[in-house]
Amino acid sequence: MQNTNQRPESRNCNPSKMYKKSCFLDMYKGFQTLLIGDSFCDIKLKTDDQKIITAHKVVLSIVSPYFRTIFTNRAEKNHDLVTIRNVDYNALQLLVKFIYSGQILVTEENVQDLLKAVNILQLYEVKDACCDFLQSQLCTTNCIGINAIADLHSCTKLRKISELYILQHFSYEI
């Protein structure tokens, strides 16, 4: 009687091979579609001005340690409304869109609100983007202001670069 449970012998050194589909782009698009359609949203984020943004706890938690902590906290995890204090509504909206898309437009008008929000929400990739933007804008008319912003938001690299810029472009007269 022949054994039908036998496995064919492998002639290769590696007895198995992992197959995977690269679907991260599809996932991003799917998450964006769910957000736009307000489908399966399980959290509302309220800003100080009482405006509300809807989202998905799991998506926010993947990207932001702040949200992960809030949503795993025993007191907060069953709530469907969380007030985000000291964060501008427009900045929060941009950051939620960033979490879902991986893209954000940093401008002169929103950079300070974004920096304040990213420090709270712990979105350090956006903080780096804001600092890169400010560094690209450095000139003699704004270098002291950029240095103050960098100091206020703990942007160490930008602070050092702006200090060096100030030292190189202004002379000391005694």
C-alpha cells in the first residue's frame, strides 16, 4: 500500500517560500475612502472651538503614540468623543488627513499651528517636515523669528541652523 501523505522531496535548500502582496497603497486608498465616506468611523475629535473631525481609532493609533495612549487608556477606550485641547481645528484636520494619506502641505500660514499640534500628537515626521520648510524659508528678515519658533517647539536642529545663520549674516558692533 502506498503512503499518500508523503510530501515531495525538495531539491532546494529552502523548504518554503513566503508569498506576499504589496498592498500598502491599496490600504491607504481604502482608509481614505472610509474617512471621506464617514464609514465605520468610531471616534470624534473635538477641538476647543467645538468643531468635530471623525476618524478611526485603529488608524490614528497606528501612527500617533498620543492617540494610542488615549485609546488604550481604560477610562477613554470606550468613548467615541475625545476633546483635543490646545490644537487648532485646521491643523488637526490636516494632521488627520496626513495620517490617512501620508501627505501634508506645510505653508507659512499653517506651520506654527502644525508645530504646536505635532508636539501634542507626537507626529514627529510632520515636525521634521515643518522644520525643513522653515529652514528653506530662512532669510535675514525672518531668521530671528524662526529661531524663536524653533526654540519654542524644541526643534533643536532648526534652532542651531538659524543661530548659525544669524551669526553669519549679522555683524556685532561694539
